[in-house]
Amino acid sequence: MPNISIHSEELPSHGPLLTDPHGRIDELLAHHDARLQTRLDALGHGPQTAYAIAQQTFPYRHDSFDHWWKLGETLAHLELLEARQQIERVLDNGHVLFRRVAPMTTSGA
């Protein structure tokens, strides 16, 4: 974690006073790491659209607002995974699909 000056108590934009800001930061980082992993896991079934990945990773959200929220969050995570070169976009019959990038291996020979 970067060296950030944090007071012992912080007032968030919503919710109760934070008495352990470093702990909360760790919780949020772990939460987003888990979300990134669910996107990678969904791509273990082969190339898919962002919509299909969103449906797999948020199967319990069904109203119209949730539809856009889960798609937006999924796209943000896919863009981060793409920037980290863990996935790539491919165009297939006019559809944008995402797929995992095979890990680079080194030859021992």
C-alpha cells in the first residue's frame, strides 16, 4: 500500500466514522481483487461479451438499474484486467469479446 498520511479517524462520504482507515483500505483492495478474480474465472469458459460476464458474476441483480450498474462495473474491471495484460479484446462477427491472455512461459531448453 502506498505511504498515505491518514488520520486515526476519517469521515467518509457516507456511512459511519472510520476508526481504522488503513483496515478499511485493505478491505476495499481485497474486495476489488476478489471482483477481478471473478471476471477472470468467468473467462475460463472461453471468450465472452462484457454482458455475458456481468450476468455470470452478478446473477442475483435483476432490476433495470442493476442491469446498468453491473455492466458498468464489469466493464471497468475488464478494462483494468486489459491494462494489466491479463485479458484482451477480440472482434468476432461484429461483437467485442474478452478472453484471457495465455501466461508467458519460458523455455528451459
